[in-house]
Amino acid sequence: MHELPTVLIFIAIFIFAEEKLINDLSRMSTHERVRAIQKIPKSMKEKREIRNRVLTERKKKSYNQDAHLNCCAQCFYNIALVRSDNSFVDCLQLFQFWQKTLKDIGSQFGTSIHSYFVFLTWLLTFNIFSFLINFSFLAIPQLIASQPNHLSFTSLEFLTGAGYFTNTVLYSGFYTNGTVGKIENGSPYYMQLAYIFTIGIYFIICFLSLIYSMAKSFRNHIVMPQMHSRNAAKLLCIWDFGVVDEKAVQMNQKNISTQIKEALSEMHVESLNLSLQQRVLRISLHLAMWSLSLGLAVGSCAGIYFFSLVNLELFLNEKNTQLQNEAAMLILPIVVSLFNHVMPFLYSFSRLVEKFTYPRHQIYTAIIRNVILKISIIGILCYYWLNIVALSKVECWETFIGQDIYRLLIVDFVCCLLGSFFGEFLLRLIGTKCCKKLGVPEFDIARNVLDLIYAQTLTWIGIFFAPLLPVIQMISFFIIICVKKISLLKNCQPPRKAWRGSQMNTVFVFLLFFPSFVGVLSVVAVTVWRRKPSETCGPFRGLKAPFEAISGWISVLSSSPSSGWVVWIYHNLIKISNQWWDSKNFSTGSVGVAWWAWQGKVTAKSPFPPHPTSLLSSSVLLCRAVKGDPADQPGLGGGQRIDGVSRASQRWDLPVL
């Protein structure tokens, strides 16, 4: 019994020695290992077993080492990815060279004007994203399949958008309705599906982006404003001790001083004790100015409607030459731009009569008046395009609308630059040289913000008719940033009453979402579901409606069991939305809602009076334009389904998912 532990000890020592021998041999090179095995005083069979065990051990170590290297390589790749992301962000910041200028503007003019420039740069980024999507998925495939443009180019095209630009990828009328780049053993690129899906996905991304931006700004500045406005924290912790540059120190001092002034201005507000007579007088002044602003908006809409009819008559006049037609097409955009820029300029003088106690009340009042004006004008233009031009004798009405919007954007951009000169530079000269009581003008936030929203709304409407319109806005917004920055620093003074405008950016994004983006979705929905495309141009030629392209594709997918989820989405979501669009009938009592409620089927014979006389009558006109019996419509009623499934599926050889 005493010999058993001794035997176990000897066995353990033998196993340990053998394992140590195997480990030592596995660390040697091949030549050294062979020589070491040869010197072991054992039989040949045992030496072979030792060699095989050494080879097995080396394989295990090699596998573990590879796994360790793979883990290290993965960590290295993660670090490299983070560094590349940081480098990419740094490169983007290098391109955004206006960041320093924005900080300087915020420190000198306050958060309200700073919010305007932040909103402007955000719109510029928005249009860059839009251009990249449309150019990648629409313009490049069309350029591959397109024929050379044989029209002569003159400099007038940059102003009119017609001529040489007509047969380019700028307008939807140039796009093919067939396939592009069909390759052997590969799926073709269907331009109809690509066009409608690209535009649709882009609008979905815009919708989500606007909702996210609006919710984030609303949370930061309205729901939880105390997180950004703690006065004690500003006094004790806001200074950045890492700033050593003299200019940066001065700018930081101005910024802190401006923020403290804005915070104190809201804490120490003088309450006015007005008598009954003074209150009645003030309310009467407000009502008079509101009546005047609404009257100017009604007159502007009536004038634009009249000139829009003249615009169409001049275009359809066969006696005019092409040059005369292109020059005559500038009448409507010039008139629209004059109303858009002159009327808000007149609104700005109302502050001399209406003496608001709070600066933000003055800003918000001006914004509401400008919104009513610009949305009314856009509503009249949309009625003109969808209910008059689309049903007229224009051969390619999609290109015609795209050219109209192009001219509106170009002329509006020119008027915006002229407004910076005449509206700010000349006012500064008058206030400093002629009438010193006026003084240096302040930056009109309401007028400038609504100009941006108006231009972006036109761009969104025009994307369906001219997919590359965002490139025009990219250039114009970039120039506007530079011009407005110089005009602000040279011609304007900081607000006379300091006030915190941190909530302004929330208001800007909300106005961009509603009524701007919501109205654009309504206009695009009417175009896609209820307008018959041109017979001779565009990607949807030969269809009863652009949406028929999706219906034909779904009819082909219905035969494939693997694509059942796509068919289910179509029948349960899209088609239900289409039926809701047919049956929904909004009330015409609210002018703002009625203006954008383009619900139902638009009759081709809807009466249109010669002159709209009020905003309410204009809203009723829009509602009358979108109501009516489907049988009254030449292409959409009387038992003809808009789906057109059988006809579309016979024409197409669509791939099955």
C-alpha cells in the first residue's frame, strides 16, 4: 500500500517530463528538432510517436496563434475604421469653411440670426444629398442610354432652362420608358421603376429626416430648455480655458456676453400698463395691418393667376419664334418673384406702426404673414400646373412644368441677391447719410427664412419634373451664404433688443415640414396617381398614370411565391392609401388646410373663374379641382381602373424577386 503513491509520483514525473520534451521540441526549428529526436535514447517506434506528437502540438500552436492574430487584426481594423471616420469628419469640417463665420455671427448678432445661417447650411446639405441620389440612380443610367444632343447651345439657356437643356437629363421628358443597359445573364434596369422608386424613397428619407430634426430641436429648446439655459452654469463653466488665440478669445467673450444679454432680457421684461383706449388703439392697428397683409396676398394671387394664363397662351402661340417664346416665358417668374420679394419688404415696415413689446412676437407675426403669402402663391401655381397645363395641348407638359420651376428658382435667386443690395445696402446708406433717424437696418429674419423655404418647396415640387434641380439649389444656396454673410457684417446691426432665439430653429424646421413638405407630398401624389403622362415624352409615356408602372410590376410578381411579401405590402398599404385618397374629403373652412388638401379625383372640366378674389375662393377652387365624378375624367373614369395591370404586364418582361 505504501508503494502505490510512489508509483503514482513516478508516473506523474514521467508524464510531465514527456510533455516538457514535446513542448521544447515544438519550439525548435525543423533541423534542430530532427537532430534532437535522433539523440533521444529510445527505439525508432517511440521516436516516431514523439515526432508525430510534436507535429500535432505545432499545429495547435499555429491555430491558436492565427486566432490570436485574427483577434488583433480585428482590433486593428476597428481602430483604423474609427480613425478613418474621424478623418472623414475632419475633411467635412474643412469643406464647411463657414463654421468659423457662423460662430462669429452668433457672437455678434445673437442666436436668432445664427439660427438662420444654420438653417441655410442645413438646406445646402439637404440638396447635396438629393443631387447625389438622383444623379446616381436616374441621370447616370439615362446618360448611358441617351443619344447625343444636336441642339445648339446659347447662353440664354441658363436663364430660361429651355433650348439645349430640353433634351438633357435635367428634365423628366428626356428619360426613356424602356430598359437601360441590358447585360447578358443580368437583370435590365427599368427606368420607370427606377424613377418612381428613387423619387419615392428620397421623399421618405426627407420625411424621416425632418421628423427627426424637428423632434430633436423641439426636445432641446422647448421641452427641456433648462439643459441649455442655466445661467449659473454659463457664468461659472462656459469659458474654454484651452482657447489661447487672441481673436478666438475676443469672439468667445462676445459670444458669452450676447448669451447673457439674451437671458437677462427675458428675465427683466417691462410690463406695460395700458389704458383701455390705448389697448383698443393697439388692437385696431394690428387688425388693420392684418387686413392689409391679407389684401396684398389676395391681390398677388390674382395677379399671378392672370399672368400664368398669359404665360400658357404665349407658349401655345405658333406664330412666335422659339426665341420669342423663351423670352416670353420669363414674364411669369419675374412677376412671381416681384410679388415674393416686394410684399415681404412692405410687411417689414409694419414694425414702425405695430410696436410689439417682445421682439419674438414681431418675428413670429412677420413669419405668419409671409407664410400666408408664399403658400398662397405656390397653391395658385400648383393649380395652374396640374389643372390647366397638364390638361392643355402642351406636347410634353412635364418638361414645361420643370422649365417653369427652373425659371422661378433662377429669377428668385437673382431677386434674392438684388434684395441684399437694395434692401440692406441702400437702407444702410439712407440710414447713415440721408435720414439718420432710421439708423442701420436690422437683419430681417422672417423675410429671409421664408425665401429659403419657398425656394426649397419649389425644388421639392420640381424634383419629379426635373430630377437635377437640386444642383441649381446647391449653387444658389452656396452663393447666398457668402452674400448674406457679407451683407450682414457690412450693412446690418445687431438687434436693438437682445432676445434669445434658440427656439427659432425649431420654428424653421416645422415650417419646412408643414405646410411646405406636406403640401409637396400632396402635389406629387396628385401627379403620380391622377395625372395622365404625356404621350410622346417622359418615362411614363403610354400609361394612364405614373403609378401604373408599379401596378404592372406587382402583377408580374404575383406569380412568384417568393415575392409574396412585396405583393402583400402593395395590397395592404399602398392600395389602401390610394382608396383613402379617393374617399377623403377635407373641409374647405380652413384656408391653410384647404390650400393643400388635394384629395379625390381631379376632373378635367372643372370650372375656373377668371379672377380669384380672395384666399377662401382660391382654396375652394383647389377643392373643386380635386373633386368630381370619375366618369368625367377622360383617362381615369368610367370603369377604367388606374392600375392597368393586364396591359402593363403584357408590355413588360419584368424580373421576379
